[in-house]
Amino acid sequence: MSVLELFESMEYGPAPEAAESALQWLAQRQPFDLFINNRRVKPASGQYLETINPATGKVLARVAAGNAADVDAAVAAARRAFPGWSKTPGHVRARYLYAIARHIQKHARLLAVLETLDNGKPIRETRDIDIPLVARHFYYHAGWAQLMESELAGYEPLGVVGQIIPWNFPLLMLAWKVAPALAMGNTVVLKPARYTPLTAMKFAEIVEEIGLPPGVVNIVTGEAGQVGEALVRHPDVNKIAFTGSTEVGRAIRQATAGSGKRLSLELGGKSPFVVFEDADLDSVVEGVVDAIWFNQGQVCCAGSRLLVQESIAERLVAKVRARMEKLRVGDPLDKAIDIGAIVSESQLREIRRLVERGVEEGAQLWQPSTACPREGYFFPPTLFTNVAPAMTIAQVEIFGPVLVTMTFRTPEEAVTLANNTRYGLAASVWSENINLALDVAARLQAGTVWINATNLFDASCGFGGYRESGFGREGGKEGLYEYIRPRWEGAGGRAGRRRGLAEASASGEHKAQSGNGHAEHGSNGLALAGSEVFADLAGRMPPIDRTPKLFIGGRQVRPDSGYSLPVRDPQGMVIGQVGAGNRKDIRNAVEAAHAARSWRGASPHQRAQVLFYIAENLAAREQEFALRLVQQTGRAYTDAAAEVQAAIARLFSYAAWCDKFEGSIHRPPLRGLVLAVREPVGVIGMACPDEFPLLGFLSLVAPALAMGNTLVVIPSPQAPLSATDCYQVFETSDVPAGAVNIVTGEREPLVQVLAEHEDVEAVWYFGSAEGSKRVELAAASNMKRTWVNYGHPRDWLDPVQGEGEEFLREATQVKNIWVPYGE
């Protein structure tokens, strides 16, 4: 056949990638042992697992089956290496990361072939997408290692980080986790996926080649139930970073609850691919191919739900079907293949099960006429139409090359349909109207939104989910905070802080007990009556009874229980009563907080004005609030007045931050921009600390309000009157009804209800270590974010500990909106 005839027929011709070098590398090195302390270590069990080529179903290699004993050894090695590595200058760490990036480029072809053999994805994807992105992550984070001292001053690494990665992007997920951890000075114990450990074994060689200090990176292969669980539960691991299913992420949240381990979870997704009638349909079709048939649909952010405006649905579906007929399914090493093999036989069975479920529930199945290879684990590209939003295939992550299609009429309906999922990882919006696209993008509950594009990633741009897609970010500067903590939080800082608080408490008691009845002066210079005056007044007239109700929906309401709780001073005398809130009160407060969601749409300037107004009204009642603190805590008036002044200053700080803690614009290496937009988390439940009853309360409320969240707050049960006195301050400061809801009562049962509530997006808890654990356990139900103190007190008067960007970051989540441009 002549070249001219080939051009006319355009018949498919295979273009195989040679695998001999990779196979030879495997043959020379297997069985693969564990990589601990820069040495090859045989597994304690003496057992090895087989890893399978999913394209053939045949064994590729044997890899060590680690267990808890091996994890102990790896964690011990990482712990020994941490002091030296954490103190290594940033420039030196940057050189190591740069060397890793260079070596990945040197071995790029081998890594690409190994990934394709082990995972089953097409060689075009591993060669042109995965491996270049791996190198990019190490280059990018080498820069942050260099800049850490100046750009992240006051922060330190966490310690030993346990990292558990999935099988869909084995080496890329390794880079996403290892690069920032090392850049920030942590040491790592990595568990590769059971099915795809081979590129991690090659990465271990690269670690040796560049001379990374022993113990900085340790790799333990094996089953999740052995290695993963041991790593999660290990007492000497400071953080767990996990990418995988929501179910496993929930189990990890429960296992780490109360341990003090930092946690970042990138979990499942059911991402919407929203197409409006003015979109370029030919571009949309190619976008659909990239969204759901990239990596066989085994992508957590795959655009698996095609939401199409009704007026163009038939035309678009016809175009998609025509394009599906041209997709080639086959040998992943063939450079002309579009769809490779499913990673394992068990994953293939699960895809088939869910597809059969879709047919049973009444959806219409369509598959192209292209045949799949008989050998190996393959599944054809699949399209479902006539899908209802409540069907299993519209709600459950299939994690395969299966697309479900639904229609909408208006942008409002599109947003509602897109958000009709428990997940919130990513979304894609297609329209030639940039005003419409950006408006819809802002309303989608997803951590990443692509406009007229899909599945774009870069090291400079954060990635992570909302809701049951997990929490935490990977990539960008926001991803660095997952691997560092404020320096004052270190062990020495905590001990010193506890000593300081104890000394302050003793000093306050001494001042309270040594009072001589002389007038004390507030910060405004006015003399205040001493205790004799109060005693005289008390003898001449009965006090006015004042039992605060709850504060829900902008109104004071009686507690559902009908009961009140006594508030006692340090001597045990009853000084007031507060309502005893219960489960129903929390429910009502959460409903009120949701009803006030217009607060998140208020401009930063408007929110700043409200916070300034709160400060103004609090200042007008400074003496009253200071006396209330004296009454509840027994501290000297001067100390109480200082707390009120600090609270006013804190309100000013967060009013100032309202229009300044903003997102950023990234310039990834493509034609376009990425808008990193900080959004409010949503409804946040808060349990306030006992120390500093007013300042601790406002130090939590102010940053969350400043960022547009709505709140359900449980004040200090020991000294709740400072919070209940704020009712009138909020009412007279233009705080929208329901933006702040306050439920008094016993902290632990109330916060348990908040942590279990499915419509609460985050819980902040400042109480006991045991209470922190209970909150983290309960929050696993819907994977809500938690911020707990594990029983460690803060010095709320210290601006370093009591305010700042740490609070603002906890009050926001970052959405990355990709906006490509150009003809």
C-alpha cells in the first residue's frame, strides 16, 4: 500500500513502545525489598506479593509484603533522620529536590514505561503528562525549600510524615506528597499502592543516586491492611497524607482521632462537566474525552457527570457517540491507543457491577462497536443517557470509563444539579460567555473548576476537595501549610506556654485575693467602685434576675429543654444562669446558619464594616464586659480590662483582613491563568476555650465571620456570660440574623451533636484531649474539616498564637479556577 493510499484511508497502524529496557530492569532487581534508611531491607515476614501487568494479566515482579514491624523500622529511621534534615539549610534541601527533578528527567522514558506496564494507562499519558508533571513538582518545591526561611518565617516542619498513595497515578501522587514534605524539612515513610509499586522502587534508586541522607525517605510496600493501617496508627508519625477512597479516608479519620496527627485527605469525586448552549461543541467533545476516558476514567476528578443544556443535548450526545467510535482500546504500550487497561481484575468487576446496576435502574446504555482485547483487564468507553439524578450511577463514583448524561434548562438548575452530590473535588464549565462561566464556577461546590478545559494540573496550583472529597490541599503555597506548623506549637513552645499560663493564673488569683476595696481604674481612666460598694448595694435592693436565653437566628430563644445551668464564680457562688442547650437547639442553630448563607455573598468591605461596628459597640461597654470577666474568673480588673481591649483589637485585625486575605493568580506553563479563590468553608461549629472567655470566643468568631462563614458557637461552659453579653452587641452591629448562633450548655454533648451533624462543614474545638478525639471521630461521618487543640491551651493574648493567617486559613478553602485563553 502506498503512502498516498494510507493518507486517504487513514487506517489504524500500531506504534508500539519498546519495553525491553524496563523488563530488563525488573528482571535484574526483583524481588524488590523494602527501602529503609537508604538500604534494601527484606520484609520481616519474608513474604512477597506479585504485581500484575493489567494489559496481559501476567506477573511483572515480586515486591516485599511489609507489615507493622517494617513500619516500625521505617518510622524509627525517619525519626532519627528528622533532627538533621529539619535543620538542613533550605538551600541545601533545594539542591536535593533539584537533583531529584533532574534524575526523573534523565530516567523519564524508563519511568513512563514502568508506569504503563504496572498501571495499564496509555504510554502517551505517562510519557507526556505524568512524568513531566512529576519533575515539575520537584522543581517547583525546590524553589519553596529555598524560600522557606523568608516566606514562611515562624513555621517549622511537622516531623515524620506517613504518606499513602493510590494506584491511578502512582509516581505523580508520590511527587505530590514527597516533594512538599521534603521541601519543608519533614522526613517521610511512603506506602505505595498494592497494585502499582514499581515506579516507587525506581524512585528509591533515584534517592540513592542523589545521595539523600539516610532515613529522609523510606518506602514500605505491602497490603493496605498491614502497612497502611500500621502507618496510620503509629504513635511516632506526626501526619498522615492520604489519597484514595472516601470510605478509607473516613476510617483513617476515625483511627487518627485524638492522636494529634495532622491529616490531609484527597478522596473520591463525582465531578460535573457542565455544558451550556453557547459552548463550542467540537471542543466540548474533546474535553469529554479528556475528562472521562483519560486514564480509563480512573481519576478522582474525572468528569463523570455530563450535564448538558437541554437545547443542545441531542446534538452533543450524537457528537460524543461519533467520537467514541473512533476511540481505540488496546495495548497501553501502543502510542496510538486512547484507552488502556483497568488496573486490576477486582476493579474491572466493580465497574461491571455498577454498569449493570445502571441498566437495572432504567438508564440507557450505549457502547461503541470497537472490540476490547480478550487478554487482560479492559472495559469499553461507556455512555449512559436517560439518567435520573438519584440513580446509583449518578451518585456513586464508578472509577472507570463510564459517562452519565443529564440535562438542565437554566444556569440555576445546572448549579443545583452539579452540586447534587456528596463529593466536591472538581468541576468543568463550558461556555463562550465568560461572565456566565465565572458566575457558575463561583457557585459550584468544588475545590477545582476548569473553564473550557478539564484535568489540568500544575505544581503551582492547589488541588483538593470540598465535603466528602476530603480536606487539605496539594500543590501551591497552600499545600505547604499541610506540612508545617507555627513554631510556637512545638513541644518546647507548648511547655513554655503552659508554664506561662500557670504563672498568669497564679498571679491573677493573687491579685483577686489581695484586693483591698480601693477603686481600680479602667483603661479609659474612670474610677470603678470597689467591693464594699457592691456589698452595700446588694444589701439595699434585690438583684435584677438575668438569665440569658440562646441566640439563634438573630433572636434570643428559650432552650428546648426548658432547663438552665448555674454559672459559678471561682469561689463556687452562683452568679447567673444560662440556658441548657440540647440536640434540637443545635439543629435549629444549624438551620439558621444555613438560612443566613447570604452572608458569604456580602462583599469583603461589608463584612469589614460589620466587624468594625462590633468592635465599636463592644468598646462602648468596655467596663461592663471587664466587670463580667472579674465576676466569672476572679481576676484583677486590670487583667480583665486588658482582655477586653485585646478583643477589640482582634476585631479590628480581622476587619482589616476581610479585604486583604485574598486569593492569588497562578501562571502555570500554559496559555491562561489559574485563579486561586479563597471561599468560606460554610457552616462552622465552634466550641470555645475556657481560658480568656471573651477573647477566646471572639478570636474564633471574628476570623470565621470575616471570611463569610456562618457559625454555631458553644461558649465556654465555665464562663459563658461573656459570650451571652455579646447578644446585644451583635444585634446592634448589623450582624445578619443567623450568621452567629450561640448555644450555651455543656460543651462535650453539644459539640458531639455538631460534629455528627451532616449539614455542618467544619468543627473547631478548643477543649480537652479526649474531647478533641471525639470530635475527630464524629466528624468522619461526612468528612467535615476539624480544627482541634488536643487539650493544649493557647495564650490568646499573644497575637502569634491567638490571631493571624492560621485562623483565616482554617476559615477558608481554596478553589482553583482554570481560565485558558487564546485562539
